[in-house]
Amino acid sequence: MRLILLLLAATSFCTFANEEITIHVKESTYSVGNSVEVLTNIELEDQLGELNFSAITLDVDYCAEPLTIANAYLAIANSKPSVTDIKLKLSGSHEESKCNNV
């Protein structure tokens, strides 16, 4: 009985640990969490399909192109239609900007 309770507690903790992730939306690429790996929108969709989460924070860079942001939403919708919460966080500013798409 104790073993079953211990397994249930451990499983619950693992589920809660992965419930929210951050996607960094850069000028034309993405990264997930603290990873330095640069992803395309197709690679982002593939990686999201492998992760367990129900909420996302989109950290959108000042230089992010509108199409890049739209593709992030498409990748989320295609890989995890069960996501219940998407938060938008903006980063960078025009003073710091060295955008290539301007």
C-alpha cells in the first residue's frame, strides 16, 4: 500500500514538473526553455510533440516577425491541441534592437 502511494506521489510530481514551458520566439527562429538549440518552426512542432505540458509562455523578442509568431501558435496547435493557457511576454526594445528584418 505504501509503495502504491509513493508511486502515485512520484508520478504526480513528475506531471506537475512539466506543466509549463517557455518558448523563446526570436526574429525568425525559436528555442524552448533554457536550451540554446535554435529551432525552425517544423523542429519546434516536433520538439513540442515530445514534451509534456499544458501551459506555455511565449517570450517574444522585439525583432520577431509576425509570421514567426503565427508559426509558433500553429506549432502549438498542431502538436498539443490540449494546451489550456498561453501567456505572452515581450522582451527587448527598439533601443537594444539590432533587427535584421528592418
